[in-house]
Amino acid sequence: MSSPKERHYWSQLRAALIAGQWCSSSPAKTPNGTPLPWPELFRKFNKHCRGSQDFAELAFHTKTLGALLVMATDEDVIGNHIQPPLDVGNECILPLGRAEEISVNFENLKGMQVSNVSLRCLI
């Protein structure tokens, strides 16, 4: 049976991901309302949601990729759309020196098998 903290941190991580708060310094809150930065959210999620590290890894790569792509947006590219499939380097304008980091996170996401990701993320 899940604990109140487990339910809380599942809820907080899902909400932060859905809201796309990639660059927020405090995308979540503790049960008592204290602001929670991304690294601490992942730490607490892994601590209280045992057996869900695969979802935490998926969330981490999604957050990292989202933050890096948000940083690529400037006034010259607003309104442009990235058409699938995402092919880093060919369809995106990236911050200088970040292409490798984006590629690594994107490849990690592509390499994750659906069966390896907890179905609880869909709840």
C-alpha cells in the first residue's frame, strides 16, 4: 500500500512534468508546502517511491531535454515548429555547446523500452 508521501511525490513529479516547468527553480512542494527544486524532487521521489526509479529516469531525461530545448528558444525562432522525428542538429537551433548533451538525453529517452517504465506513471 502506498504511503501519503509516496502519493504526494508521485503527484508533484507528474504535475511538474505536465506543466513543463523545465527551468523552474521550485517546480514542486514538500507535503508542508516548502518549495522543492528539481534535484530534491527527484531525490525525494526515489526515496519514497521505491521501485519507480525507471519512471524517475524517464522524468529526469525529459526534464533535462525540455530545459535544454527551452534555452534554445529566442526571438528569432519563436513561431517555428519542430516536426517529428526530432533529429538533433538538423531540425533544432541549439545553444552553443549543448548539442552533445541534448543528443545524449534524447538517445537515452529513445532507448528506454516501454516495458521498463512503470505503468504507474499513467495513473
